[in-house]
Amino acid sequence: MAANGTEIDSLSNLAAGTVLDVGGHSVQESFRTMLRERLGSKKPGERKLFPSALLSDDAGLAMWRDVTRLPGYYATAEEIRLLEDCGGRIAEAVEPGSVIIDLGCGDVRKIIPVLDSLERAGKQASYLALDLSRPSLEQNMAQLIPRYRHVRCFGLHGTFEDGLAWSRTVESPRWFLSLGSIFGNDAFDDAVGLLQKWSKRMRPHDRMLLGIDAERDEQRVWESYNDPDGVVHRFLRNAFAHSNRVLESTWYRDEDWTVTGKISIEKDTIVHRCMFKPVYDVDCDPLNTRFAVGDHIDFYESYKWGPAIMKDMFARAGFDVKDSWNLPDGPIHEYLLQPA
């Protein structure tokens, strides 16, 4: 079931399972803007960072399900394990009537322990799964609707900014979920800047639940992004192929590029990024850019920030840490944030 988000005054008027278009109809233009800003007209030697949002086409989300089930891709399984342990305590902190917006919801496996806890407690809440793929959202709704009576589930089709803009009309307490190392998973100053944009637009009763991977084992990190069968790299290549459709130009071909991983240490923190390197000079006419041999495009960066750095990041971004959870033998930390 689909609806136009601009025509909806209240969630109470919606049938459970409705997918609202809050900007999904114009997502291709959003992608073009991202590509122009990140890659367009760059000078030689100037850093190029491919936008991760292009991972989320229909094919990419199907591939993502395979990635998160790889034996070596530990982060998803570890976060689910943590949320199974602390989901009840998170649910206790949710005020009745809250609107929970899951930013980049994927296949919704992570949030189910929290929703299950809300249901067992008989606590009324609305859960809105936000993503860029309508088929994926519709599949999620079909999975969730039979499961809950007290938690009403809906989909939001659009970008994070679209979801935030839509939520301004919501008067109930809002919970923004950033699971899977989305917010905070950037170079420190960039992460602060993004979080600050959200803290400034949150109200006193709003909350953000932010999960981040703080793994300290370099080998484990390396193996999670560089599996022997190349599943993760194929997932990343699909995002570049997606850009062909966005730009209406076949500037990217698999055979023209190699993909390699790289680990570095920044502020005593493991950072992994993938680099796309052209085999020979490649022109991208829609972006007025040439990618020369010896150049590279950074993609899918992952910063494994630990608790001390995260708490500094939150303070600079205008958040207070209301609570946090971590398993003694696990790398994932969940932070419950409120605007300072």
C-alpha cells in the first residue's frame, strides 16, 4: 500500500503497512546532486568520496542481505546480539505514543528485539522504516504487520533528510534510529557536523539511538570487508553501476576498475575504506571529471570509534548520552542520545 506523504495529517488515519512517499519520487535527483558534490569537477589529487546512498537501490539491498549473512561480516550479527540483550531496557525508555523512525532500515532484523519488547509490554508506538527502496519497504511491512498489535508499522520512502522533514509534523516524541554504524561513522569533524544538524532539529523529548562498531582487531575488520568470494566488493560495484542509471551514462564498467581495501589508524582507531582504482584513464562526462591512472575513489569508509571519542563527538554535536549498552565480549555500542 502506498500513499503520498504530503497528504497525510496523522498516522492514526493510515492503515498499518502503508508506505508513504516522503521524497522517494525525486531520489534520483538527490543522487545526482550527491555525485556532483562528491566527484564532479575535482582537481587532480583532490579527494574523491563516492556517496554511500547509492548502495541502496533494489539490487543493492538484496545483495546487502547476503553481505550481512557472511560468516566474516560480524557487525550485523553482533548488533543483533546486543539488541537482543538490551532491547527490553531500550523499550522501557520509549514513551507511550512515540514515533520511531528507523533511518536506513535495511531488512529490519536489528530493531525486531526492541519492537518485540514494546509489544510484550503492551506499549503503544508507531514504527516507521525509512529507506530508498520501495520494494524493500513493502517486503518489510509484509513481515512486520502480522507480528504486532500494539506497534503500528509504516514505511517512509525517501532520504534521511526527507524523513526528518516529514517528521516535523509529528507532535509525539520522536525516536531516530541510526543502527548499523550510520551516524558517527565518518571522519571526526564530518561526523560532528552531521550529528549537529540533527541535534539542532530535535525537541527535548526526542531521542536518537545510535549504534557504532568499535572493533579493535584489525584482522577481523579486514576480513569483514574483503571476503574470499568477493561478495562485499560486488555489492560495492553495484553502487557504481547504479550511478550509470542516475547519470544516464555508462561511464562505469566493472572491467575498467579494481577494488582494494585499505586499513589505517586514526586517533588510535581502526579505519577501513575501499578504493576504486581505474585501470586506465576513465572519463565521466556528466560530472566533467577524468579519473586518471594512479587516481582512486574512496568508498564505504568505516571508522571504529571507541566510547571516549564517541562521547566527545556527541558533546560537540549538542547531544547528551542518556544511556549506553555494550556486551563485555562484543564490539558494538548502542548510545541513547537526547538533545543537550
